[in-house]
Amino acid sequence: MTGRVREDSTPAVGNGQLRSVQALLLPLFSRYGIRLLLGFVSLAGVDLLQLLIPRFLKTAVDSLSAGTASQHSLAGISTLIVAAAVAAALLRFCWRYLIIGFSRLVERDVRNRIYAHVLKMDRPFFEKHTTGDIMAHVSNDLAAVQMACGLGLVSAVDAVVMTSAAIGFMLYINIPLTLLALLPMPLLAVSTMILTGRLHNRFNLVQEQFSLLTEFVRSALVSIRLLKAYTMEGLQRNEFEKLGRQYVRSNIRVAVIQGLLAPLATLVGNLGMLMVLYFGGRFAIQGTISLGDFVAVVTYLAMLVWPMMAIGWVISLTQRGLTSLKRIHNLVTTAPVLQDLPETETPVPAVPSFRLDHLTFTYSQAAHPALRDISLELAPGVYGITGRTGCGKSTLAKLLVRLYPVPDRTLFMNGRDVNTMSLDEVRSRIAYVGQDAVLFSETIAANIAYGLPEATPAQMEAAARAASIHEEILALPQGYETVIGERGVTLSGGQRQRLALARALISNRPVLIVDDALAALDVETEHQVLRAMRTSGRRQLILIVSQRIKLLSETDEIIILEQGEVADRGQHQDLLARSAFYRSMHAKQAREGARSAPGNAEVLGQ
Ligand SMILES: Nc1ncnc2c1ncn2[C@@H]1O[C@H](COP(=O)(O)OP(=O)(O)O)[C@@H](O)[C@H]1O
Ligand SMILES: [Mg+2]
């Protein structure tokens, strides 16, 4: 990846950039207008005061050389200079507070907007953009925008005011001398612009490598146990060292340019000074300008070096800010693939049902459909879904929960095309336990309560009992108040799934979809859990993805998927009679059951 330069080195201010400024920044400029105005007035005040100091100096020097200076007049002038410097310092504090504050407010507002938007995004989006990617881009881009709106803006205004005023004062003193002194200056602006452009590209590389490095550490830490289990620490260390070396190399490349900038400025500034000393000295000897004018020109010239560099720097900062702003704008205007609609007034009947009508679904990155031409009616009842790994069971469950977009008129809930309903309308009726249980790094009680925020301890306990996890929770150090996850107790895969199941059960939603979450239970507990699911609350439609015959045999109907298609459906006995796949699964599990627990053979063989 070394040497890769992102598209943002293009200097052109494109259409998209203007649009993003309009959409994201203009409203903020007007919201914080007064703050900005005050800030710029203070900034102009600082510049003015700074420019007055050489005038005072000139008066002092002239009076000295004319022999009219007295202790008293000199003291007066020095007091003026000190007063100007103090006032400038106060005003400098004001503009920094106001304008840098403005840039932080802009950063905050844009960040809030990004966050609100990212929360609205759906699975397909998060499959395309990894967490590390989003985090790195958002923080880098935000930083670039903040820089452009803060120091960039200040430097631009400052440079323009200072340059024009200093040049104005110099011209007022002596026009030919000013032109001679300024001769080397454009060189400084142009070379700074080129160098900072370079600097910016190299700096991007540094940031990219830094995000690679952090993402590397993050993913290693997340899977640290796996890493140790496979004794991959050595490999990881080598890889990490390689990344570290690249990071240092890029940083040094940045330092090279940074190191060039200051000497360059001094060199060019001194060239200008050479001109002033040579020609200005001559003019002073000839008496074309006074000694005071000579001193003033020297001071103004020294004051010009920084604004000249700033112009080059500001151009590159602005380019950077604009490209970042455009990227942010693209992000916040990316609509979720899953289009949400406002909730309609039509109340959904209490009895939920689904109909799939020739539903074919392909993941956006996949070559082949994961589900093909599925037609199913799911009326209230208990359904088992089974089939080989990869046949599409989880996909089917996720489509019902509306985690991925489906084509129009292929999936209906209570007779209504789900694409005409709001996402919440569908999701709020479904309790879903995914294959990988999602738990938060909070207490067990809080995790269960995600299903029903107002749940009482008694309700939680009932749900935990129904999910057959209550006893295990009590055995934990702080019971229901035990914190789990990264900063707490680690639960086993089966415990996590049952906890997620308890959360689903307490929500008391009419549809319950459980994706392979009961696999870690023993047969007896599994049976209890299913019974609890059937009898608890107003649950009407239960869908259980499972590979276990015993569990499947207790459902009302079993659907067998094969390579994304419905291969067969029916009741346990019918399928035993006609489905070769089901029979072989049955035979295999009966054998395994017999081997592990002889007493179970009869149960399974019934
Ligand atoms: N997010 C995804 N992106 C692309 N392909 C996927 C994704 N999830 C699953 N698949 C593919 O879709 C097919 C069905 O997967 P899945 O529904 O998880 O199967 P099952 O749950 O039956 O094991 C598999 O071929 C799998 O590789
Ligand atoms: Mg699955």
C-alpha cells in the first residue's frame, strides 16, 4: 500500500464539494454567525495593532536621528508599543476562543450528524464498510474539516489582512523599495503550496498506516483467545513490527518536508532582507527615505514572511478540508438500501402470518442467490427449519426480520407487502435470536431488559427460567447484576444464546424466530424451552432453525431447505417416510444418541 495516494490530492474544487459546503457548512456558518463576526473583528484588531508597532518604531527612530527625541517622548512611544502589544494579546485570545471554538462546534455538529446517520444504516452498509474504516475515515475527515474551519479560516483572513496592510504601509513609504523587497515573496508562497501539498499526501499515508495499525491491534485483541489457541503470537508480532516500521518510515517522510519548510521561509525572508538592506540602505544614505522608514520597511518585511507561507498552507488545508467534507457528505447522504417508510395507520391484526411468494435473494457481494424461488405460507404455529450448513436457513430468518432488503411483492406480513411497511412495524412484532448471540458489555439484568425495558426482577427471572439459564445466572458472582463481556465475566456460547433467548422471551412479541440457538442444550432442557416458548404469553408464530431431530419432531411443520430452495416440508412422520435427507439425519442422530446415552435411544427412535 506504500505510495498509494488517495483521490483527495486532486486540487479541483468539484461540484460535489460546493454541494457539500452548501449542505453541511453554510447552515453552521449562519448559526454561529455572530461568534464568527466577533472573532474576525478581533483578528483584524490584532493585525491592525501589530501593524501600528512599526509606525511607532519609525517615529522613535526618526526623532532619534533628527535629535528631537527626549527621554519623555521615548517613554511615551514605548508605552504606546507596550499598550498595543497588550491589547493585541487580549484580542488574540478573543479570536482564538471564538474562531477555534467555532471550528470545534462545527466538528461537533457534523459528528452528531454522521453518528445519527450511521445508526440509521443497515446490514448491507456495514458489510461494505468495516468498523475500523468508518471510525478512521470519520475521525480523519472530521479533523480535516475542523482544521480548515478553524486555523485554515483564521490563517486565510489573517494572511489577506496582514499582507495587504503591510504591503500598503510599505508602498506608502516607498514604492520601488517595496517592489524590490517583495520580489522573492511569491517564490515562498508557491514553494510552500507545493511542499504542503506533498506534506498532505504523505500525511494521509501516515494516517492510513496508523488506522491499519490500530485496526490490527483491535482485531487481535478481540480474538485474543483464538490467537493463543492457535499459538499465533509470534506471527502476529512479526506482522505488527512490519506495520510499525512502515509507520515510522512514513512519519520520517513527513518530517523531511516539515524540516524543509522553515529553512525555506528563512532563506526567502533573508533574500528580501538583502534587497532592503542593499537598496533601502542606499535610499536612506541618499536621503530618499528616512532612517525610521528604513526600520519600518525591515519590520514590515519580517511580518510578511509568515502570511506568505500561510497562503500556501491555507490553499492545501482548504483542499483537504473540502475533499473530506465531500466524503462526509457522501456518507450522510447514502441512503440505507432498506428503505424505511412512515408507519401506516392500518393496525396489523393480532394474529401474525407471513407469506413468501417466489422469493429469490442474493447477498450484494455474492455470485449466487442464497435463497431461490421460495414460496411458503407461515400461519400461526411452530415451524422447524432444517437443512445442511449453508442451505440458507439463517438467511431466511434474517429476511423475515428485515435485516436485508427483499424484492417487491415477494414477502408479505398479514397480506401486506413488507416493502410498503415501516421497518419498525415489522421488527417490533418479532423477537429474534440470531445464530451469534449479541450481548452488551453490561449486567445480565440489563441485557435481558433490552427486550422489555420496564421488566420487573420477577419477569426477568421467569424469562431466564423459561430459557433455562436462571440457575446458571444465580451461580455467577453477582447473579443478575454480574457484568458480562469484555470488562466482565465471560459466558459460554450456549449461555450467551440462552441469555439472548431470555431477552427474546421477555419481549413477548407475537413472532419468535430462533436461529440455531438451542444447539448447546441437552435434549431434556431443549424440550422444556420449547414448551416454555409455546405457552408463554401471546406468542403465535414460532420459527426454530435447528438440526436436531428431537426438537424438529415437536414442531407443527418442518421445512427442509437445500441449496436455497425448499426441498420438502411436512410433519415428522411424513418426512421420515419420504425424505431421504431427513431419514439419514434421523438415523445419524439416533446412532449418536445411542452411543452417548443408551437410555435415549428409545426416545429418539420412537
Ligand atoms: N452476509 C453474507 N454475504 C454473502 N453471502 C452470505 C452472507 N451470509 C451468508 N451467505 C451465504 O449464503 C448462503 C446461505 O447462508 P446461511 O443462510 O447462513 O446458511 P445456513 O444458516 O443454512 O447455514 C451460504 O452460501 C453463505 O455462504
Ligand atoms: Mg445459519
